[in-house]
Amino acid sequence: MSALEILQFVMAVDCYPNVFVAYRILLTVPATVASAERSFSKLKLLKTYLRSTMLQDRLNGLAMCCIEKDILDNVDLDCALNDFASRNARRNFF
């Protein structure tokens, strides 16, 4: 039986609620650990000797862009650029 089938069986039997909770936690822990390891791996690639003077906010932003690349690929760059330009306009109209 696969892990999903075992979880569905425990859920269907419904006589061991603690087993269901324990098994659900057990199935989510490896994914959480792998995600954290990938994040630290990306952070190590970003934080090189030349970028060691980078502030924490910038490093966090770059790390999120690198880690969540699949979400970043779906962002409309023209819309983001126009939004940024409209917020940071320092024009003097005479």
C-alpha cells in the first residue's frame, strides 16, 4: 500500500483518531525538511564573499525570488514596473 492509501484507510476506519494525526504529521515532515534544505542551499549560492556586505532585507528579497522561481515566472513584469514607477515618481512639474 502507498502512503496515501494508508492515510485514506486510517481516515475511513475512524476508530484511531490519534493514529490519523500522527500519520499525517509523519507524511508532512519530510517535505518540510527538504524545502528547508533547498532554501539553505539557495541562500548559500546567493550569499557569496562579494555579496557579504548586503543588508538583510535585500538578501531576504533575493532569496525569496530565487526560492519561489515558479511563482516569479508568472509575474507580469510590465505591470510591476509601472506600479514601481508610479510609486517612486520624483518629478517636479513646473
